[in-house]
Amino acid sequence: MSDRLPSPHPDLRTLPLEGVDESTWVDVIHKMDEVYAQLLADEAAREEKNAELERTQQFILSLLTAMSDVLLACDQQGLIEETNAALCALVGRPDAVLRGTPAAALMMGGAQGEDARRMREALAQSQTRRDGAVVEVALADAMGQPVPVDFNCTPRLDHQGRVIGHVCVGRPLGELKRAYRALQEAHEALKRTQAQLLHSEKMASLGRLVAGVAHELNNPISFLLGNVSALRKYADRLEQYLGAVHAGPLPPELAALRQRLRIDAALADLPSVIDGMTEGAHRTADIVNALKRFSVIDRMERGPVDLGQVVEQAIHWVRKGAAPDFRIDWTPPAAPVQVLGSAGQLLQVMLNLIQNAADACAGRPEGRLRITLEPPERPGGKLRLRFADNGPGIAPEHVARVFDPFFTTKPVGKGTGLGLSISYGLIDQHGGHLSLAPAAGGGAEFTVELPVAEAA
């Protein structure tokens, strides 16, 4: 037994005991050695378990320290038994100070406040429900300011399944709101990108169709302009001839016929009729040129344009056309407001918006359109031209489609669905933006944003 530790017992074989021989003492010594060896093994196992327990405690402590959510564990009476670093940093007190204090005392307003009452109710519900309870309360931070926290309180059980306390884990709602706001902004940006891609695809498809249509329309427009020019010359000749024929006294029958046929009124009105036909032909040519934007790059020359004059000209032509009695509230600006662009294209946009308002208010005794011009809010900004009517407005499900090609809310045969789509593209070419929103008093309000000439 030289490799063993020194035996803690004396050599009993030297003790003279009557009736006990040497073999008995040898057995006793062997038993004592076995017990001693077992004690050494148990001691080694205990040290190993202590080391494992220490590692487990360090692991749990590292988890509690790394948690960004606040955590507190309390007993059945609501007294704090354990916290984590996030909670200590939030309330500005160390764990040693927090232990033994009521969890309700951490709430805004103290232990007698409304948040403390809700916290106690949540702990009571957690004691009877295995899935726990959720409560939103406001903790008092280190500066005494309220911090909204969404707590999830669950029961803490012993080895026999009995409730011995509660565990409450919560996250400050400020972080959740920031994350939700960032997610919402990303979602809105994705929706805008998808809408832009869809609109681009629609414009590309429409361009292939319009390219041929615009080319074919040029022929009858040129024919019409040529005939109107010839008609003007013929009218001048007829007027000269009739003036020469009727220069002297007329027979009574011829004079009565001239009066009955209103020859003088026809001759006087003929120039304005020809002018209207000429203007209509030129307007049709402008529309054809605008349609070309869907298929080719617009090469029209641009320069400073007085936007006030463009609006007045558009109002004049709408009133002269199909809506002579349509009320339009418009106050021209005191000084010219110039934008950089094409006068013909901008006139086309204004005509389209005013005519759409007139069509929407048709049949309404008090139908009107209010046009307002707002200067830029800051140097280098964009001016706003608002067209607000009091018509029936546009249904919410149609708002997102009003600028789509071929989409129209007018009856069949009353609209092509291209006016607003073309107007949207023309304003976009001018570095501006065309938008739609419900009008304040009902109806619809279109807003044209354009950079002023200096900023453009």
C-alpha cells in the first residue's frame, strides 16, 4: 500500500485485543481504505460539479448581460430577485439596490400609480395562467422620464410545478416604433418603385401604338389647314364680289332675299369661323406632337413661358368651346410668372385640366373651378398651380389609376383616357409633378408643380 495516502487510522494490529486475530484487523483496514478512497472520489466529483455550476452561472450571467430587452424576476409577492444589465441601465440603479424592492415601484408614478396597478394585475394573472400575461406600462428612467415598455410576464415554477415567482421580459416601445417606421418607409419606397416600373412599362407599350396613330393624323391635319387657308381666300373674293354686285340699289325681291338669308351677318361671322377652324387644326397638331412623346424624345424648343398667360388662354378656349357658362375663379398674378418650357405643351395640360373640371361639373347649377397660383416657398423651389372643382370627385379606388393610359371615368364615347396620362408625362418632362387629391369642399384637386425659369 505504498502508493496510497497515509492512512488516517493508527495501526490497530499493535493493539492487544483479546479474542481478535490479525486477519480480522486486516479486513477492517481494507474497509477503511475503501471508504477513504470513496471519499476522495466524491470530493473530486463535487469539485467537478462545482466547476460545471460555475460555468453555467457564467453562461447565464453573460446571457442576461447581453440581452437588449429588460428583464426582472420576482417572487410571488412581486419583490425583485434578479435583473439584467439592460434594466439597471434604464432605471439608473444597480442590481444590488433593486433586489428586494417591489417591481411596481419601478413604474412611473411610484408604487401607487396607475402603471403600478396594471403591473400588479399582470403578475396576478401570470400566477393563474401558464401562458402569462402582457401589459404595457411606463418605467421611470434614470432622469425620471417615462419609458413605455411592453412586458410579457410568465410564471416561474419549481421542480414540483408550483408557482414560486414571475419572470417579466419587456422591450422599450421606442425601439419597436423605430423599427416599424423603418419597415414602413421601406415598404412605401418599394410600392413607389413598383408603381414607377409599371407606369414605365405602360408608357412604353403605349408609345408603340401612338407612334403610328400620330403619324397618320398628320395627313388629315395638313389637309384641313390647307383647305382652311384656301377657304379664307375664297371668302375674301366672295365678299368683294358681293360688295360689287350689291353696290347699287337692289330690286325689292333681291333685297328681301338678302335680308332673309342674313348674308351680311354670314359675311361678318365668316372670318371668326375660319379663325376658329384654324385654331382647332393647330390645337389638333399640338396634340399629335404631344402624343409623340410616348415613342420619341421630344425635340420642341423651350424657353421662358408666362404661366399666367397660358392659364388665361386655356380658360378663354374652354369657355369659347363646350363650356361657355362654366364658372372659373382665377386671379391673374400681378407680375409675370415665368417657367422654362414649351408654351404649347403647357397650354395642352391647362386645357385638359380645365376641360375635365368642366365635364365633371356639367349639370350642376353651382359648378365651378378655382385656380390658384402659389409661388415657391423658398428660392429655387417649385411653384404650385392648383385646379380645385366642386364636382362629384373621383372614387378612392380610381385615384391610383387616373394617370394610366386609356383609363377614364367618363361615359363611353366621351373620353379616350389619354388626356391625364399625356399631361402627367408633359409636366414630368418640364421637371415638375402632377398629382391628385380630394378637394377641401368636395370634388377633385389637381396640383401642377413646376420649377420657375431661374431654377429650371
